[in-house]
Amino acid sequence: MAAAVLAMLLASLDSLILGTAMPTIVGDLGGLEHLSWVASGYMLATAASTPIWGKLGDMYGRKGCFLTSIGLFLLGSALCGLAQSMNQLIGLRVLQGLGGGGLMVGALSLIGELVTPQARGRFQAMASTVMGAAMVAGPLVGGFLTDHLGWRSCFYVNVPIGLVSLVMIAVALRMPARRAAGRIDYPGAALLATAIVALVLITTWGGSKYPWASAQIIGLAVVAVGATAALIAVERRAAEPVLPLGVFRSRNFCWANILAFLVGFVMVAAMTFLPMFQQTVQGASATSAGILMLPLLLSMVAVNLFAGQLIAGKGNFTLYAVIGAGLIAAGVFLLSLMDTGTGSVATGAYMVVFGAGLGFALQVTLSVGMESVERRHLGVASSTVTLSRTLGGSFGVSLTGIVFADHISAGAHHGGHAAPTAAAHLSAESLRALPPAARRAYEHAVAAGTHEVFVYATVVGVLAFLSAWFIRTRGQVATAAAAATAAKTSATDRRAGAAR
């Protein structure tokens, strides 16, 4: 399992390390107008390939697919470090993202395959701990590597970590070979990737690059709906569907994905705008803002360490889902109370509540999703829950970003002050260099925008809390499954009797 943890570390660190290196990359390669595609290209490839990796692991064996995804990710990382132009870097980031889509899913699927449900929580807690550590260390490591070894080292650092993971899995992991009877569902995979890419582009471009009512966004929405409808039709007839529709017959599986989407929405929105509030309103540096996020991350990790074992051992999914979603809603509501007079101690206390809720909710959604399907669909289950959380985060940061930008734009012209525009994001040093009136206007605009973001996030948090009540406990799931099996058997017997 140590190798799987290393792969999770690769998946979690990559984008976080790169964020601090982007200004240097643009200065070296140029192409500022294409800057957003360095991240967007990777995200699109990861999102589109995640469910496909999950299905391939179910069909052909998890070990081989996991090794392939790691190898593809390492190849993309090494080539990204050699890029000579922004267009090259974007294309190679897509290649890297295609491999990255299988890292987290492969690791989680291996845990599901090799570990009993009762012990699974401990390993899932380990995965969440790795992600939490990556969130803290990523920006710091990225800054250090960029300043001392150059931005290319931000890609090269993946190679030794990935090679260790690759060798450990290839040598130490013993799993039975598997070969599915059916062929790869190429039409289903293409339609699923099309729908996902269209959805991510809507959230990436909507309200920023293009207005929501523009032909481009409406066209993407039509593509997403059309691809989804065609996907359902194709998957009903496919011998080995890339997204088996039967898994959605489980009520728990459906509600786990709904909850994962809502939690992803709130989590990514909060973790995007909290550092901005800390840097602008509370005067923290970029490094200090990362350290000030520790209350959220440590509480999330601490809860994960015992919540995973509680959930796996007791199987009381409803209780822990409700506790997690309730704490998320309460935490994000407390964060909405922040203003220009809120100190870092109060902010830290609010983050502890929010982080504890994430610790419960992230565990529950994954545990419920994986225990709601047959063993042969573990890859589909883990990838679908991961994808739901990713899409929720994409929608969250896009929609709340529009709300935030509107407040900054309004504050920029409040009282005639020459405050920064909506597109500006000033460091603490740059902010101090502004005239006092402009600085106060900008600080108030950021505080008002952050407040509005967290108000919207609170509404979504309440929806998550309500959704959590629909998740059954493990015993109820087993009872429902047994009842469904008995009903199916009874119906079969009746048909056989009628035939006789």
C-alpha cells in the first residue's frame, strides 16, 4: 500500500507545486494569453480519463492499469520539463493529465480490492492525510524548487517519486490476472469524455471568457446534454459498458455521488478564496497564508484518522454523513461572518469546524460508493465518486468566482477610488504600496466578495446536509440488497411456474 500512497502523493502535489511556478514559466516561455490552459489542459485530461481508467482496471486488472497510468504520468512530467514553448507545455500537460487520471483511482481501487471493508477506512484515512499534507507542502515546495533549481524541476521532481512507486508495485504487488470477455466500449468512452470535457469547459469559460448566455457556452451545454443522452443509449446496449448503468440502481451509490458533488463544490470554493482573504484583508504573505490554512487541513486529517475506522467498523453511514455535512454547513456559515475586523484566530477556529466536516464527508462518500457496488465494479465506483467531487469543485470555483469578481469590480469604483480591477490579485506587498483610500476600497471589496462566496457556499452546504439523510447505513444496504434479490428470485420462480 505504500506504493499506492506515493502515487496519491504524485496526483495531489502536481498542480499545487506548479501554481507557484507559473509566473516564472510565463516569463521564460512567454504566451501569457495561454497561461490558463496549462492548468485547464491537465484538468480536462484528468477528468475525462478518470472514469475510463476505473473501467479498464475492472476489465483487465488493476495492477497493469495502475502501472500504465503511472508510466504515462511520468513520461508527461519528464517531457513537460523539456518544453520549449507554451504550446508544447500545454500539449504535454494534456499527456500528463491522461496518466494523472488513473493515479488516484488506481490507488483507491487497489485498496478496495485488497483490503476488507472493515479495514478499508484506515487506508482511506491515509490517502486523505497524504492529500492534506500535499495541500500544505505543495505551494512551499513549488516556490523553493522554482527559486533554487528552476521551474523545470517542478516537473522533474515527479520522476524519482513515481519510479519508486512503479518499481514497488511491479515487484511487490501480486494480483491475479484478469481478462474481460467483452471488448472496450470505445463509443461509450468517447461520449463520456465528450460530456465531461464540455461540462468542465462550461465551468471554466462561463462568466469569465464568455458570457453565460453566449453562443459558445450554450453550444457547450447542448453538446454536454446530447453526449449524455447518447451515452445512456449506447451503454444500455454495450456488452461491457465503460459506465455500467446498473450501478446507479443503488440508491446509496447515487446519493454518495450527489453528496460528493456538493462537498466538492463547497471545498474547492472555500480553499480558493480563503487564502485570498488572508493575504488581502489580514495582510498575510503567500507563505504565511499557506501556514494559516493549517487549522483546516490538520482538523481534516485528524478526523480522517479516526473517522475512517469508525465508518468502516460500524458501517453507520447515515450518522457520519450527516455529521460531516452538518459541520461543513456550519463551518462555511461561520466563514461567511468574516469581515475586515476578523482576526486570524477566529478564522482558524472557523476552519477547524469546516475541516472536521470535510474529514467525515470525504470518507463517507468514498466508503458508501465502493460498498454499494459489486466487487467487479470497484474501479467504476471509485472513479465516479472522484469525478463527481472534481466536477463539483469545478462548478464551485467557477460560479463563486463570478460572484467574487463582481464585488471586486464594484469596489474598484466605489467612491471614485482607483482600486484594482476585478482581474487583479495583489500580494500583501503590492497592496501596501497602494494609496490608503484605494487599499481600503480593495480590502472592503475582497471582504464583501468573500462573504458573498461563503453565503452561496452555505446554501450548498445545507443541501449537502439534507442529502446526507438519504444515505442508508451498511445494515440497511445489505437488507435492501437481500430484499431485491429475493424479489428477483420470486419473480423468476413465478415465471417458471407459469411456463410449466
